Amino acid sequence: MYTTRRNLLFGTAATIAAMTTGACSSSAAQQPQAQPSAPPTPSFQPNQRYPDPAIEILDPSFAKYRLFSSSLEKVATGLRWAEGPVYFPDGGYLLCSDTPNNRLMKFDEKDGSFTVFRHPSNYSNGNTRDRQGRLVTCEHSETRRITRTEENGDITVLADSFEGKRLNAPNDIVVKSDDTIWFTDPLFGINGEWEGSRAEPEQATTNVYRLTPDGELTAVITDLVNPNGIGFSPDEKKLYVIEWRGTPNRSLWSFDVNDDGTVANKTKLIDAADQGALDGFTVDRDGNLWCGWGSNGLVADQPTDVGGRKVYELRGKPEDLDGVMVFNPQGKPIGFIRLPERCANLTFGGPENNRLYMAASHSLYALYVEAFGAT
């Protein structure tokens, strides 16, 4: 199927205090590989103390999700910008994008190997599984499309345009139980040469799209500036979308999902405050949102003297903000996992679906928890 049709139609206590509240059975077929790469052996050493002090309880309700004798692990490294982790239970492996390096990487739980799965990957970003266990991918580069990897390794283009105009740069993606595919389409992949190729956008807005199994593509949300992470509540009655350029701060919005595939009742669930930044996220069976977290990159209004130089430093220290912030379904921060690198996206995996995988800058981290992925 090749479709272009459309449907008519948080770190520091100060930062935490500032925040307001208020997708499988079979493995994806692997593509012919480039020569396997050999990223550096992970040098990260798990904390020897239990419970691991990197897992912080911000609310008593989070305590039940922390495994007392589980430590944060760095399972792979050597990436330039890790994104889009997706786990395949039948194969016991995880794929993640290394977007600037134009490749998809594979981490095998059985032997700990970390190899190239696909190169070039068309600067892949977000990845997910459909309900038949096939890999579905967001591509930047010149392709700017959504693809599906078939069991025999063939690539099927699912969407690359809307209303006769090319998509921007599909970023994150999720598949609903009715087999519809929902994805965000910000500008990141065409803003420069780092995560794809610079190009002028053809779409007037940065949209959230819904793609039906028969190929009808609908823009369900058109008023968010660079929508990023996307996911559903466990009952699929709520759609969550992160607005990367929210005003004044990066935000996570909640929408009611109607039976006809439209959304309504836009509500700000999480505000990242003036120092933190949201990226991708995953949802557990209890409806908690495990969100990639870090500095928003904004600099202070006034410079600081550093060695005789006037330096405009970041408003928030990355070492205080980098990690995973966990929010309950009401948007209250309840837990924080401190990482030495900024986390972009994450997913649940492992044999019991309780191993949290975190794609964080140069590396892939993992942590066993007493929470289980919603899908």
C-alpha cells in the first residue's frame, strides 16, 4: 500500500515545585545490514547500593513501582542522538534510532550485543510496533514519511504527503488497538542537516495525524507548535501529545478521543516550567506517564563571570534535570530517575514488560521496575 489519500473532512526541588498539574506478537523482519558497528563498550557502572539513589520518590505513591534491588544500567553507548526505542518480545531485542548517524540500532537482550540493524535508515526517529508485530517508523531525510517493515523485509510506504503536500518530518508514532496509526509531524528533521536535510516546509502547520488501515490520512490536531511525543492512556480514551514549543513552556496536552477518531477537550496536563523540558514518553498499565526530561536549553537573562569571561549559562543545570520524570494520570510528578545524559524517549520491554528502556543522548539505559507497559 502506498497512500497519499486524505480523509475529507524534573530535577531540582525548585523545578518540581514550579510544575503545574492540571503499542505485538511477532518480530519485525530485519533488513539487510550494513557492516555491524562496534560502539564503545559501556563504561557506566551501576550503583552498588540498594535501593539505587538514582531512583527518587517524589510522592509516596511512586514507592510501589521501585524495585528495591534493581539498579540503573547502561546497556549500550556510542550514539550521537538516541531516539525512538521499540521492543520486540518474540525476538527479545530492542531497536532504537541513532538519528544523526542515519541508522537503526539493535540491542539483543540475550547476548548483550549492540549492532546496526539498518543503514541508511533515512534518519529515522520514532518507531513503534503495529498490532501484527511489524516495525513502523518515522523517517526524516529526503523521504519524510511513515514506513512499515514487512515480515519478509520489504518496506511499505504508508504516508508521505497530506493534501498533495509533503509531510514535514514525522517524529513520534503510536498504533491504536483499531490499527489506526497516529503520529506527530514537527519541523526538526528539515530545520538543518543534523537530523536529515534542510528543506522548506510545505505544510502550513505542524500537525498530529491519524492514518487508517485503508490509507486515509487526517490531521486531527493542527494548533500545536512542533508536536513531539505521543501516546494513549491504557483505555485509549485519552490522547497525550507533547508540544515542544509550547507557550510559555513545553507542555503535555490531553485530548478526549471520540469514537469517530476525532479528538476534543484539549487540556494541559503537564507544564514543564521554565527550566525543564519534555520530549518522548511511555505509559504504564496504571496510566502513569514516564517522560524524557532535561534542560530546555534556554540561557539566563544575565551573564555569569567564568574565568574572566562573561558567559550566558543555562537557566537550569543539566546534571540536575537530566533523566525521567514520572507523572500520575492527574499530571502530578511522583518519581524521578536521574540519568547522566538527557533522555529523549523511552519504552517498556523485557520478558515481563517491566524493563524500562531509556534512549538518552549517546546511550541506552535500562531499569527493572514494578510497573508494566500499557501495550
